[in-house]
Amino acid sequence: MIKVGIIGLGKTGIYVAQNILKSDNMQIVAAICSPGSIKKGMDLGKFLGTSETNIKIASSDEMESIIFKTKPDVVVDFSSASATMKNIPILSRMKVNIVIGTTGFTKEEIKKIQNLSYEFKNGIVYAPNITLGVNVVMLLSNIAATVLNNYDFEIVEMHYKNKKDSPSGTALKLSDEIEHGLEVSGTYDKTIPINAIRAGGIIGKHKVLIIGEYDQIEISHESFSRQAFSLGAIKAINYIYNKSGYYEMNNVLNLKEILHEYIDTIDGNLAINS
């Protein structure tokens, strides 16, 4: 049984907690909210609208003592970038594995997260792009860039109006995947514009436009429910349990191996036809 801690009980954290409670191989041992939240002291089950769990929601300023007492195997963090950067050193020193679902980190902060996993030898999944579907979009975009390196690429991403980071972490990761695909084909320094839209209650939509002189391809993904984020989180928890090192969702979903097999197949076909 995997013992799980939850940090952040916002819109997505609620879905994650609900699905963990339904999982046969997981149990929640700790739930942590932001300081001053009205959720503090509530029974987690009562807060989620289910039966009582005897797990009292604690404040993040009590996190270290709560983690020491409950000893989770994996902590899922859906708080905020600034809070996560405070949480990770504490959790890493305590040898707790982490799934990070928050976004808005700088490249320097991501590097710090990587280094902490190597220093303390705990396992970390950095997953701002935690839905399963959007990771397939990343793979497809990488493949398209490898094949259609003379086309123009542009990303459009849409989220709810109060989302703080812009462009989204997923859009930035999509841009990286397209760049990697272009570089495989020998194309460098191509500009990939990102258009960010913040409006209403949009949960999340990412669209990659691939435009040539005479035709256009569109690859898109839209989340209809935060359940999509929750399913990705469950997969990441199962993956990082008992592992050490730094990983991303493409590792969780084995996408790098799929992409390498595709590229090897393409190279083999080109060799045969040449």
C-alpha cells in the first residue's frame, strides 16, 4: 500500500484526493493546505464530501512535523510554485518522493529541483503537463517537427482567467519538444511563437499549428474536467514509488522509448530506400 500525502487542496487537489481514496493500492496519510485556510482542522473526508477519514487537514507551516509523523512514501504537490520551492528541500531531506503538479517555475528553479533529487536520492516527477492526452500531443508534435522541419510552428494555449503563469508550463514544454524534433532533422533557431489566452473558466486547451505553404496540420488537446489531471497524478504516484532520481511525464508514460523507436524506424526506411 502506497502512503500518500497531499499538499494543496484546490480545484485539482480535490480530484486527486478523491481518486486516491478510491485506489486499491494507495491510502492518504496526510493532507496539507495553505496557512490561514479555512480548511485547516477539517476532516479530509468531510471536506471532500465523503465519509470521515480521521485525517485532519493541516497547515503547511506544520508540514515537517506532519510528514515526520505520518511518513508518506509519496507526496503530491498541487500548491503553487513559490510554496513548492519551499516544500521540496524539506521533503527531499526527509527522503520522501514527490509528484509536482504545480507550474510557473523558472529554468533555474527546475534545475534546483533536479539537483535536490540527485543530492538526497529521493524520487521526483516534475509534471506540469500531467494529463495523459497532452503528453501524446507532445510526442506527436515532436514527430511532426522531425518530418516537417520546413513548416512553421505556432502554439496557442488557453486557460481560466486567474491562472498566474503565462505562457503555461505545458506550452513551454511543447515548444521544447518541437525544438528537439527540429534539431533532430538539422533545423536550428526556428522561432516558435506562443499565444496565451486567459478567459472565463477554461480548464486547459493547447493547440499546435503546423503551417506550410499549401497546407496546415493542427494537433490539439483540451481538458473537459480536472479528472484528467487526477488520472495523470495517480499514474505518476505509482511510477515514482520506490524510485530515486528526477523524472518527467514522458518517463512515466514511456514516451521517449516510443519516440526513439519511431526515429529508428524512419532512419531504417530511409536507408532501405536510398
